[in-house]
Amino acid sequence: MGGMSCALALARYGHKVTLFERFATPRPLGAGLLLQPTGQAALRELDLLSEIETVSARVDKLSGRDRDGRIILDLAYGRRGKDVYGLGVHRGVLFNALYRKVCSMGIEQVLDADVDDVDPMEGLVSYRQGSAMGPYDLVVVADGAHSRLRERLFGTRSSSLYRWGALWTVIPDPENQCAGALRQVYDAASVMIGLLPVGTGQDGHTPHCALFWSLPVTSEPEWRQAGLKAWSAKLSHYWPEAGDMARKVENLDAVSMAVYRDTRLTRWRNGRAILIGDAAHATSPQLGQGANLALVDGIALAQALEGAPDDLQRALDNFVKARLRLVRWTRIMSRLLTPAFQSSVPGMGAARNLSLRIARRIPAFEQLMLRTLTGEQGF
């Protein structure tokens, strides 16, 4: 998402752009995501928001409860302003809209190019066991949370996998039962189930809903061995509606495991190379900011270059300084919240529930939570 966003923004400012893609046929990965107001603003800048919004689902609130029905989270976007809301969207819809735009703008693409090295001083890109292109004035590395170039080119203070991930699938929801909200159910800190409306998706007619279920990464083989019937039964135990949704899943291949990483960098840039998106600031999914941050990174980098057209290093410094104000807050909150929603620590769920109930009653804390959700909050 970040790579295509950046390519489009740079091309709109008149730069000549080459987009390297690992796969021979570009394709989307993943299920659903929540476009926050920040991500929506980035798509508006690229003239893509209206196209995507047409087939997305408006999300007006995030609600969470325990298995007994007690409300834990109740965050309504409308408390930030009349026209503030999220958009639930299938990743394929967002990917295809960006990629069609890349093709229509005539941006040069090098496909089946599994980039294995970058010379940050000369601006050379190496791929396919010896093939190379360049030199480029700037190389933007946007190869995702599990980047292979990050440590070699930029150094990392840490880049560790979270022990917990999530199973994701997208299910037809013809009666639109999921409409209006991202809803979650928790039990302690070890169970988190979510339903997110993601619009009409690829067919443009039938509403769909993304279902996710949190579990330790090492438990995926055991889950697959148990099968879909056991899964839907377990979901029904906590949340009958989610269990009904899961019963619509026809095969295990329709469910994918998302594995998350927490990354802290020594630096974002090195010579003519710079990191953006999850490659630069991967976090857990608790705040739903990953795709939004990546989209905004691409726009912000193009704008920084436009602001200092004759001084690349100053432009890159300005970009990093501006983005860190938001990214730093997201990383800190992600690290604090993740164990409260995805862990086996005794008492963590009870402490989380009590803290969130208190925070809901204090207007200043509620607004802080809302600004964090919408992507506005930073240092």
C-alpha cells in the first residue's frame, strides 16, 4: 500500500518513478482493514477516495464487550466531529484501486523483481541474482513488516515477531448484520473476536464482513487440524453471531493467519534510500493504523520532496521528523495495549476492563482514545 501510494504521489508531482514488485502478477494479501480519517485523506489526495468509498462500509463506532455482555469499549467517531467516520474495506478493493491508478498513469513497473540489495550511496537496485537498475536519485524501500532490506540498510534496535497473531476471513453478509460498527468480544486477554463490515467488495453487490480471531502463532497448526466445525463451535461459545458467520466458511484455505511484528529502527534513511510503511514502523494491529500510516507515508514523502526540491537530504530529514511525531505515539500505544488484548497473563483482562471503564467516564481520556483511533494523536 505504501509503495503504490508513494509511486502515485511522486508521479503526480512530476517525478519519473520505477516500481519494483516481488511477484510476477501483483496481487492483494490479507482480508479486511479499517480506513481511518488519515488514510481517507491520503486517498482523497490521490483522487481515489470516492471510488473506494462506494464499495466500502461506513463504520461509525468501535464497540467491545466481554462474553457476559458488559461494555468495555464504546468509541463513536461522531464525538470527534460530524463527518468523522471509518471505512471498512476489503484489502483487495484498496489494492486494485491503487494498482489500476499505477497502470493508468504509466508508471514503469519491473515485475518478478525480488529485490535482494540496494546500494544506498549510488542508488542502485539489485534483483534476480545479478540484475540491477539505476542509479536512482532516491530509493524508497516499502517491502513490508517482514522487510529483508531493513536491517542490512538501516539497522534495527529490535524487530521481533509478536507471539500472538490473528486468523482472518471475509464472509458474505447479505443481510448486512455487521453494518455500522467494528464489534469485538473479549474473554480475559486471551480471547479476542471481531466483526468488521467491509462493504460490497469485489462483486459490488453483496455486503461482506471480515471475521478475525486472535490466537498464538504456534497454535495455528492445531487450529487447522481441529477444523472449521470446531472453530465455529468455539466462536459460538463466546459469541453466537460470530459462530454463525464462521459456519459460512467453506474451507480452511479461505482463512489466513496474520503474523505481526514490532519494529524499532536505528534510522529511517541511509544515503539515497529511505524506509516507509510497515518496513519502517511495523506494529501490532490493536490500533488499526498499519495501512493508514503506509498510505500517508507515501503522500508525506512526496510533499517533503516538493518542499525542498534542491536538497534531498533536507527533504528526507523533514519527512522523518514529521512522521515520527505520529508514528512514535502509535508504536508506544501498540506496545502498551497488545498484552492487554493478546496474552495469557493472569489478571490482564480484568485490569484492562477496569481501566477502560474508568477512561470512558473521563472526557479528556475518551478524546485521547478517539484521537488515537482516528490517527490524529501524536507527540
